[in-house]
Amino acid sequence: MKKSMRQNTVALFIILSGFVALGVAWWTQHQMGIMPCELCLWERWPWRVLIVLGGIALALPARLGRWVLWACGPVLFAAEGLALCHAGVEWKWWPSPFPACHATRVVGRTLAERWASMPLVPSKPCDAATYLIPGFPVSMAVMGGVFALVVFAVWFLGMIKTRKTNIF
């Protein structure tokens, strides 16, 4: 079965969305000098997976590619869940699930042991929100959640429209 242009467009949209999300994270970290916390680093993984899934969907025949594109739904759901978890930590609704997001624990009896247990680079606490736009009180975690919702909505509409042109 020949692939429809719509299915390829959905796959390209998924790939582009992943690159946009990771590009903003890279720009924030490397150009603005804002260090990510542990939750921020975890939030990048679904976007990497989406880039791979989109590439696989483009390479496969229509029917298999469509199944791979349907697999993007749970990945987008995971991206949204991670963003909501991070926003809840920022708003102090619950503690972070990752130990790296909390204060560093220095252990040891001697001063040398304590120095050795300290991290080389201090981690950013997950409850310290990062705001990209001055005066706009929406953190990167919340913006990531909104972005994931928008991508999910466009992906879902694209998948529904490709259903009319392809047979499951």
C-alpha cells in the first residue's frame, strides 16, 4: 500500500516537534547557561524517542508506519506526565521523585571523606523554576507541558485524517 502524504506529514511533524523541544532545551542550557535539574533531563527523553519513531515511520511501508505513528501517543502522554510532575514539584504540591533533585548529602567521618562525597558540579534543585521570558510567570516545565499538549492534539488530528486515506 502506498503511503499517503498525510502520514508522511504526521511523521515529519513528530520529528520536527522533537527537534524543537530538544533545541529549546539545548539553547537554554548552552546559550543561556541555565543548568537543568534531574527532572529536566528526564523530560528530554520522550522527545528523543519521538524523533526515532518519526524516522522509523517514514522508512517503513504505510501500514507498519501507521502503527509506529500510533506508538507516538503513549510517548506524548509520558512527556505530558513528566511535565506535570515537574510543575507539581515547582509548585510544592509534592516532592521530587528523584534524589538528585534534593539537597546534596555529604557523608563521611573525616573531612577528606566529606570532600570526596560532594558532587563536582552542584545540581539544580527541581523545585527551582526556570523562567525564560522575564515578567511572564510560566516556567519551562509548564511550557513543556503545553507544548506536549499542542503536539498531541495536532498528532491526533493528523492520525484521524490519515485514517480516511489508509486502512488499518
